[in-house]
Amino acid sequence: MKKLILLSLLTLSAHAVELKFIGPCEEGFIMKTQVTEDFPNVGELTIATLSKFKIPFKGTSEGLASAFETPTGEAAIERISEVEYRAYGWCFSIDGEAPDLYPHQVQVTPLTKEITWTFGFARYYKGEWITQCTPAFKVKPVFLCEDKP
């Protein structure tokens, strides 16, 4: 799952938004590009950009279930013990802030500088969800980060 994709779009637009994706195994980005087209919200910008560059994904402007062939559903759940699980998925932030909204609910404005998608996890422990959107690279889950033959 080790990939690095750097995409560059050259246009004469005065406004560009940096779109980055941080995967499960390393703190660095697996994709980074400047988006100069206008989009009304984070969801539409994300889906249009992934589509444009033919990046495999599952989702809509309302949410990203998978990108870069990350697992979904049962395959995205890691059992740590009888009482602890990690459920993996994609979380986003806009200019360093993680809104408590779906991507299609967050506007892209002329002031928007950066949108970052991070593959992370929610931690379930003893019957409660106690964290959400912890970057997966902090634990480097073996089922995602070990090189497979």
C-alpha cells in the first residue's frame, strides 16, 4: 500500500486549494495536488479530483468509503482484543480543522487553502467509542502496512 502520487495542474486561476491524502502507513501524503477549478463543497471537489486522476474510490460527495483501494466494511475493522476494536476509514480536515459535518456540507470558499483526507480509525473500547479519526499511521496496522507478496 506504499504509493506516492504528486499531481500538478497548471492553470491561471487566482485561487487554488491544496488537496492531500495521507494513507494508513506513513505520515507523508500519498497524493497531493492543487485544485484550481471551483467547487461548492469539499465532497464535490474530492470526488471530481479522484475521478479526474482515475484514483480508485468508493463514495459520493456525502462521504468517502474508500480511496486508493483501502478496505471497507468488515475488512476495515481490526480486532485488538475481546473488548477493543478499531474501525478504519477516511476523515477530512479543512485548513487544519476537522468539522463535525459531512464533506458535502462544508463549503469551499476563496479563503480555503487546504483540504486533507487522512485514513484513520475510531477506537471502540469496553462498549464505547472513545476516539475518532486518529490517523492510522500512528499505529501502522499490520493488516494494511505489511508488504504482501
